[in-house]
Amino acid sequence: MSGPQDLRALASRLDREDRGSAVVEFVFLTVVVLVPLIYLVLTVARIQAGTYAVAQAAREAGRAYVTAESAESAPGRAYAAAEIAFADFGFAGDLEIGCDGSPCLRPEGRITTRAQVSVPLPLVPDFARAVVPLRIPVDSTSVSTVDRFRSAS
């Protein structure tokens, strides 16, 4: 029969064999869980920045257009405002401008601005380029109204 000393010796031997495995398990699980989580946070943050960029670019372009002194300077002001908004977030985007009638800068005329940007996924390796879409398109539309008391130009 085995006595209490045999059980203690067995427990001591098993304890010695397990030493260090907790650290290895912790490191392994940390890598398996944290690396994808960090990548997810980076990706979502970049897409959110793109969303903010297009929303601000569309809104500011519309405001710049409807507050222009003349119809000739309005598109230039709108494109400049959009470029500044895109640059604030580190993107290069596109802007489309449309109006609901002629002339565009008539009282209560509606100017539609649509900003678009293509957000690249961070840290995508070369071997995954054929499988994973590398860019996520984001766009925003804003409608701005010309002041009711503005003189038609």
C-alpha cells in the first residue's frame, strides 16, 4: 500500500513537471487572442476615420459652395474645403457636386455634395491580396440650401 509519503512524492514530482507551462500557455493565448483583437481595433478605427472624413468633406464642401460670392468661385471653394477635410484625416478622396436647378446659387437652391474615399485595410500581407479586399469604399452625401435672402447670381 502506498502511504502519505508516496502521495506527497508523486504530487511533488507532478508539480515539478508542470512548472513553466502556465507561462507558455499564457503567452500562447495572449498571442492568439490579442493579435486579432488589436488588428480588429486598428481596422475599425481606420474605417471610422474614413467615415468622419467623408461626412466632414461633404458637409464643408456644401457650406463653402452655398456661401460663395459668385457662381464661378463656388466649385473651387467646395473642392478646396473637401480637400482640407480629407487631409485632416489622412485621406485623398473624391467629391461630386450637383444642384437642383439653374442657376445653382439662386435663393433656396439645393446643392448636393457627395464625398467618397476608399479606406485601405491596414497590414494586409502580399499573399492575402488575391483573397481579401484591400479597400473599403465609404461615401457620404450632404444637401445644403442657399440662403433664402440671397440675390440670384
